[in-house]
Amino acid sequence: HRRRHTLFHERLARQTPRPGILSLLMDARAAGLRIGLASSSGHSWVAPHLARLGLDSFFDARLCADDVTHTKPDPELYLRC
């Protein structure tokens, strides 16, 4: 279990944004669109990864599981975002 956990975090640290995501976010921002991020993970998981990937500044709204009473499959998170 410990080895798997270590490998998972090592691999995660090497991840980059999926192809096309950065240009999509930049195009949306240039078009004046407000961008929201809804995640069923907690802020303690989401925030460091967005910062590491340099994507945190793109989101006008960022709601996570900690912000709502119900998560998947309940739409509360997405409706609030």
C-alpha cells in the first residue's frame, strides 16, 4: 500500500495539463467568459494541483466537495458553481 501510494504521488507530480486545456482556458478568458471549476475532491487536493500546473488564476469560481452538502450524483456542486 505504501509503495503504491508513493508511486501514485510521484506520477501525479509529473503530470502536465492535458493537451489543449491551456489554450482553451486562454481563449475563454480572451473571449471574456467567466470560468468555474467544480470538483468532488476537497480544496486541499485541488488548490495545490492547480497552483502546480499554473492554472489557478483562470477560475473565477472554484467550488469543491467541502463547499456543499451533497456531491455526486447530486448536482448541488455544479449548480452552485
